Amino acid sequence: MVIKLKKIYALLAALLVLAVSGGRLAARSVPAAAAVRTPLPIVMYHQVSQNKSRAGAYCVTLNELENDFRYIKACGCTAITTRQLLDAVDGTAPLPEKPIIITFDDGFESVAQYVEPLLKQYGLCAVVSVVGAYTDLYSQSDDHSVNYAYLTWEELAQMSRGNTIEIQNHSYDLHHLNHCGRKGAKKCSGESEEAYRRFLQTDLQKMQTLCLQNGVTMPTAFTYPYGCYSKESKEIIKAMGFRAAYICEERMNYVDYDSTDWLFRLCRYNRPHGVGTALFFSKLLGG
């Protein structure tokens, strides 16, 4: 009789565990296929020009960009923002079936004159990572040359009020390959962890503050200049409240609903001039 009671208690305990765990699973809006990692390709653009002579590794022609956008739509992909990705990981909204993130680095004026109208035409959205020092400089002038100028705070504020462009932090003034021995946002040789923390926090916070002061939606992600970072970088930007980080490694990302560490190494494929649209996107979209 004692043995039978122990079996009954064990069965009841097992049923209780299943009921509780089932309730927890139901409370979080994670897709049923969450166990299958969703591929998330991210493409990285910089400058856009109508002049083919200006095109190169970090500048595509307007014609190439439109071909890319047309191809993305034809493949059945849906462009998403960082915010939408975070919502999916948080379990508050599902991802589309074939998500893709389109990014533009540095904040060139061509984003306003060429990119935003094309995005709207094709029903897409993009993440634009801005260097604050460049924005400060061109906000003080009336120079809107599409060939070299950068977006102003007024333009950024207007963009952030819509659903087409998401503004992210590309540092205030760390877009240098060798500034006083520092490469981008990377820790200098011999620099203490505390000194590095103060340095990185000061620069990134300045950009965050300027966004707030100029009516730009507060960035939630940091885009490392030149993709340069150190082992200490992630914990520093996490402590500042950033939820994700974009780097320049050319690898596929896979959405993981059980972890957030991968969000701080969002890899991207640089889109250069001179490579056919179908050929370039075959490595991102699988053909």
C-alpha cells in the first residue's frame, strides 16, 4: 500500500510540473518552430551614388540599389528593424517568415535623397547607423551634397518619426582607423579596463544624449566603427542599456529565443559595387 501511494504521489508531482511548465510556455509568445533556428541575413551598405565613377567597395550605384531592393521583394523576404528583432526575442511579436535586415552605415546624405524614397517605393525598411560628429558638422552648414555630405539632426529627427528608417548609434567620434593608436571602438594596447570603460561610455553616451536633445528616437543598438571591438566591449555597452550590436563579420545570423548574447555580434555582408544582384544575394538567401 505504501509503495502504491508513493507511485501515486510521484505521478501527481510529474503532472504538476508539466502543468506549471506548460503555463510558462504559453505565457511567452514564442513561435512553435522556435527550436528551429531562423536564419537572419543582414546586408551592409554605405554610400549610394548615381555616378558610376564614384562606386567601389563601399559605394553602390543607385541602379544597383534598386535592383537589390527589387530582388529582396521578389524573393519573398521581409525587411525588419532592430526593434522588431528585439520584440521577437522578447516574445512580444513574431518574426516574418523570411526576415532580412538592411543596414546603412555612417549616415550619408544619400540616405535622405536616394535610399528613403526607394525603401518606401518597395515597402522596405532599413537601419541607419550614424556618426554624431559628422552629423554635428553638417548640421552647422547648408551643404546637402549627395556626393559627400552627411545627414543633419533635423533630417534624422524627421526620419525617426516614420517607420521606414531606424536610427542607431555608430559612435559620436570613433570612426577612425588610427586615432591616437586606437582602431575604432577597440581597446588600446596597455589601456586599463577602467580607462577603456570610461572612454567608450563617454563617447557613446554623448551620441545618445544628442539624439535625445534633437528629437531622434533613442538608439537601442551600437554599430562598431569598422567592426572593431574588444572582449570588454559587450559588457560595457550592455551596462549602458544597448540591446544589440552590429559588427562586420560576413556570416549568417540565426535567431535564438533562449539567449541574447548573439544579439551583440550581429554579422553583416558588405555590399560592394560591381557584383551582380543575384550573385551577391545568393550567399545571403541561398540562391
